[in-house]
Amino acid sequence: MISKKDQIKRLVRSIDHAEKRILYLESIKRNDGYDILIRDKTNIRQPEVIENGYEIINQIIHSYQQSLENYNKELDKLLASDTTGNE
């Protein structure tokens, strides 16, 4: 079983990672000079290049934002149990 301290550390790292990815993807989105390369790991065929990947980047950002919300909720629950004395 993972200790509460380790859970908190894991969540803080996950939050930090998600925030950095969102910032990175937002900076890419502002720059129109990019293409997105999609590679199917199950096939050996050539990767597909998507020239205007704005919607794909928005979907990825949204996914990271949802993860970030979940991490923050989970962290709040862990920290709240510290203040109420519940484990």
C-alpha cells in the first residue's frame, strides 16, 4: 500500500507535469507553423501528417485539463483528511 506522503508526492508531480504540458501545448497552438505527425504503433505503415492540428491540440489540452482537475480533487481529499484527523 502506498503511504499518504507518497500519494501526495505522486499527485504533486502529476499536477506539475500536466501544467507544463498544457503550457507547452498552448505555446504550440499559438504558433501556426507546425504539423502533427500521427504514428500507429501497431502498423508499420508511414505516419500520417496532419497539417492543421489545431483541433487535435485542443483535445489534448482538454484531456490534460481534465486530468489536472482530477489530480487537484484527489490531492484536496488527501490534504483534507490531514486537517480533520481522518486517514
